[in-house]
Amino acid sequence: MIRKLESVFTLTDDERQALETLPMQVQVIKADQDVVREGDRPSRSCLILSGFACTYKMTAQGKRQIVSFNLPGDIPDLQSLHLKVLDNSISTISQCRVGFITHETLWDLCIRHPRIAAAFWRETLIDASIFREWVLNVGRREGISRMAHVLCELVVRLRAVDLVEDHACDLPITQGEFADALGFTTVHVNRVLQQMRAEGLIELSGDRLNIPDWDRLKQMGEFDPTYLHLESDQAAA
Amino acid sequence: MIRKLESVFTLTDDERQALETLPMQVQVIKADQDVVREGDRPSRSCLILSGFACTYKMTAQGKRQIVSFNLPGDIPDLQSLHLKVLDNSISTISQCRVGFITHETLWDLCIRHPRIAAAFWRETLIDASIFREWVLNVGRREGISRMAHVLCELVVRLRAVDLVEDHACDLPITQGEFADALGFTTVHVNRVLQQMRAEGLIELSGDRLNIPDWDRLKQMGEFDPTYLHLESDQAAA
DNA sequence: CGAAGCATTGATCGTCGTCAAACAATGTGG
DNA sequence: CCACATTGTTTGACGACGATCAATGCTTCG
């Protein structure tokens, strides 16, 4: 999974070796558990090895906003390498295998392999790009478009880590979690999804998503994958 | 203005010199002009020397969403150093003095001065943090809170670059621009502002903002400046 | 003085929130 | 194996926040 990095540029043997032998503490975490919390001053970052997680923040009123979904291969709190105190929490959505890597070893890696450091920087920039797109999505798109857009993003990102077969994939995200990601209520998400099903845009039941007509969904979500800055452009598929 | 960097750590003479002699092409740009556009593949980044700018994206429907305000000292497209194609546009809000620095010289700077590279990385991480907060703001806060929050952010960031006297500052942002930043319409922004004025939360007329009761505004906006990751905590003031 | 841009106001409409309940699926323990 | 607890989905009625449409002021500036 770490080989997401490899898609950006070809690693030297040296670099690959450094990554493969990266010391990390692997932990299995149940669904719906905080991995790190806003306000923490972590001394390590976490790499999602399997499962779905999310980055979120809370208002003073106790409302939750998910600002990003974290998929296998992501390091959602890589930022903590430079920013001492975390300004968001990270929670699992499904059960996850998480690898914890100390900042010390990450620093070491960056100093020894400048190109890996650059790749890490790049990763955080793509995260930022995704946040920007989400501001647009939440601020200016409504109902079906908004939902369609995150679905498109999820599918494209899942495809990039090889978790989409054909036009279907596992999607262990509840309607309540979608609501927190979209700035909606659960009730509204439910109604939007029903309308999308009725219009044949998606087939979604349980943990399984199927996309009968990718082009139409893309169009509904005004989805242009440029902002994900993927190298191989899997978006066409 | 570049000395925003200096607030993070003390520069060596060498580093300071490198920054002060940084070759850049300075240009004065009128209000409401695009500096760079989504889709561009820029070979240089822009440093805001004076004036207000903003980063924005558009929906296919032609609706605009501002995802960030750019203040003097910011380098809003530093990301283009690593991401070839821009996924957002940048426009001036007021007249701006902008310094263009080629990627070449930036790379050179980063290689020669790793601590400056780290500081740049850090800057982009703070940008990301601001985007996250905006997702929360746009997704989960309404009316007055939403408005109060961006006002708080603006004041704190302006104070960090010494553009706030007492409790007042220049704020050349139109209601239409606020609307695009908040995901509202101009009409609604107008009504929210009037209510805030009526409640004595702000005094805003023309380009001038005055904050009679900072604590109350902070409270209304649920504003906690942690996410800005400022070193000296000017937030108390 | 007229034009352009911005702020303001009013009336009406719609997306989405709130509240409340019922239903389905899953899993646990007696 | 069934009771029942838990979690997620679905439905309905109603209300509100904010959008839309359309004028009307108010500045500023050439």
C-alpha cells in the first residue's frame, strides 16, 4: 500500500528499501474509534494500511464535520511532523489496520532521502487540494451534485489503490457519516440517495456501491479529477 | 513582509540574506484581476506584498467559492512547486503589489537552506489547516457564526502581519466577496451583517472594520485560533 | 451629470433541518 | 432458538434558513 508513492516517480532500490523496512507499530483498530484527537501533540503519524477512516472537526455546538475520508495508503496526520498541535481528529469508519511511524524515523527518512521528503510534501499538498474542493462542494453544490461529487472522489481514489472492481466497490460508510461529510442531516442524505437510486445514478445497498453509468454520475457531481493530482489518469475508466 | 517566516524560528544571517535578496519580479495588479487561473501550469509562484487577494474555485454552474483570503506575506500558490497544474484560481480583491518568484529560484533556495524548505512546507500545511476549518465553517455553522468566524480569522491573521491598530483595520472586502467565501448570497450576507451591527458585534462601513467586543465576536464565531498555528499567540489581544 | 458598482429592502419560494416514529438488520445472551 | 438491544435506514409532517427575483438607494468616479 505504501507503494502509492511509487506512482509519482520511480524509486531507487535504496529508497524502496528504506520504505519497505520502515519501522512501524501496526495496530488493528475497531470501527468508530478515534485514532488521534484534536489538541493532541503526537510524536508519530499514522499510515492507514486497510479500512476506511476520516478526518473531522467539531463545532462548539457539538456538530461534526468530516473534512476528508482516509483510504488505505494515506497518512492523514503527516502534517503533525511540522505542526505541533493537531487541529483535527481522526477516527476509523470501518475496522482498520493502522501503522504508527514515529516522527523521528520520518525525519530521518526525509533527511536521508530528499526525494521521499518531496513526495511527502506533495502528498500533503494534495490533501490541501482535496480540502479546497470540499469547501467548494459544501459551499456551492446542493443535494445530488454534492453527494455525487464525493462518491466520484471516493471511487477514483479507491481505484488508485486498486479497491474497485469493474464499477463496484465496498463502501462501509453510513448515511450519518455521509451527512457529516456533506454538511447535511442523515435524513436528507437518505432522501438524496433514494432520488439517486430512482434516477439510476447509483446502486447502493449495505456496504456495496455500484455505478451503472460513470459518465452520468461524473456529470451530476461536476467531477473533474484534476484536483486529485493522480499521475496515471485513471479517471477515464 | 517576508519576515512572517522569521516568526517561526530565528534565521541565520545566511538565511536572512538569501531571503532578502531573493530575485523577484514585482508587479502592481488592479483590484479584481486574476493573478493565475485554474488549469495554468505556472513556472513561478506569487508572494503578496500588499493588498488583499483570494483563492477561489468555480462550479460548472458558474458559482464561485472563495476558499481562502490571501494577505500580505502569503504565497498562495506555493503548492505549484510540486503540483504541476493549478486546481484553483487566484484573484486580487483590492489593488495588490505582487512579487513573482520563479520555481527555479525557489528550488534553489530550498536545497541550499533546508530550514527554509521546512518553513515553506509548514506554510502550506497551515494553508491546509485553514481549508479544513473552512469546510467546518461552511458545512456546519450558520448565519452570524459563519460570518463571525471568518471575521475573527481575518483579524487575527491581519494582526500577525501588523495590519490591525487597536480593534480596527482596513477590510476592502465587498459583501459579494464575503458571500462567495461563506457559501451565501450577497443578499443574505447583507442581512447577517445588519443583524451583527444591530447586536453591536461589529462596526463595519466602507472599507473599515471595528470590533467593539472581541471576546463576544470570538464566542459568536466559535473562534479558536489554534488552527492558524501562530507562534506568538496574538489571539488573546 | 450620468454610469457603474455596491448596499439595502421586500416578497416569495425551496432546500434542507427538526422532530418523531417505525422499520430492518445484526448480534448478544439467556 | 428466541428475546431484545443496538445500530442504521426509511418515512411523514412541519418549520426555518437562506435563495431568488426585483427594485431602490447610495457612493464614487470619470
